[in-house]
Amino acid sequence: MKGLIHIVDDDALVRAWSSFILSNGGYSTEIYSGGAELFRDCSLKRGCILLDMCMPQMSGHEVQEELARRGSTLPVVAMSGCGDLAGVVRAMKLGAVDFLEKPLTDENLLEAVARALDSPERHDARRNATVAAMARLNRLSPRERETLQGLFDGLSNKGIARRLGVSSRTVEMHRASMKSELGLASLAETVQFAIEAELVPMGQLGRHGNRTRAPAGMLWA
């Protein structure tokens, strides 16, 4: 077997489908209907967690926070059908290595868990990714960088426009050129890039663009 995938989703059909696809792809799977069941039955010693963000009782974000409190180092692949920008950003900031939008496809699911598990040297990879991301960040114009900071803060185009005092159309243009310059195809990739580049979210900038103090030890701070 290629690895163990812990599937956490309140939707029985999603659990069954994901388990079927992953099993056919050579992975072993364990399924849980929610965070409480995961923490009750799982040792959290090996594998990868495929985690739904929109669950009753204990949300995916709350599961991520509890994983951190327990010192779990298992990679998390977040997934959601809510299409919530702020939710995507929060999941990535809480340590998700990837974010999948529902409905999932066989290819996207298999690729995401393969990336999550193929990281025996994750710390070295993170350092290398940070250096590379910072170099790419320097290619952006000031407005493109500010637009990226706004997205990283979970703001919509309109929200960024209000903060910058420009039109939403202008933000859309900067957003498109920023993604093209960095070669980013999705929101998850954009947020992951911002994390790797240790970019400061717009909400942590002072009135004149100065960085405000953020919690110590956070990669994105």
C-alpha cells in the first residue's frame, strides 16, 4: 500500500466514494464521520488526513486546531464545497498542505494525497520553497503585491478595493496579472504561495504599510 488516508467527512457518500477511489489507487483508508470520531478512534501516528471543512458540531478548522494542540504532524488535505474564500485562507494558514473544491475528481484527489504523503523531508522542502517564493514575490509590482496580501487576508475583490481606494475592476486586473506572473492557477495555490513567501496579510499592515506585530512562531506572520 502507498499510504494510509484518514477520510473525515459527515457525508457518507463522499466517504464511500473517496475510500473507493483511494483504495483503487493503492492506498489504505480509514473513514470517520466527524472530528469527534477521528480523535476517539485514530492514533494520529501515520498517514494523511482528508478533511472536510463544512461539518456540523466540529468544523474542519476546529479539527485542524485540535490536531495542532495534540502535536499532530500528519499532513492535512482540506476539502469543501462552500466556496468560501476566507475559509480557504484559514485552512491553509492552519497548515493544510492542499485545498480541494467539491465535487472532487479522481485525478485531483489522487494527486493531492500523493503530494501530501510524498514529503519525508518536509522541513527542508519548506525552507527551499520559502526561498524560491520570496524570489518570485520580488517580480510583482507594488499593487500586485498588495492584491495578493488582500487575498491572503481573505478579502474579496471589493474588500481589497475598499482598502486600497481603487475600483473593483482595477483589483481584478491586478489579481489576474499577479496570478499570471506567478503562474498560479487556483486560490489554494495562491494562498500556499503567500504562506511559503511568508507574506504579511493585509490586515496586519499598519496605516502606512508597516507590518504590525503578529503571533510568534507562525509561518505567515
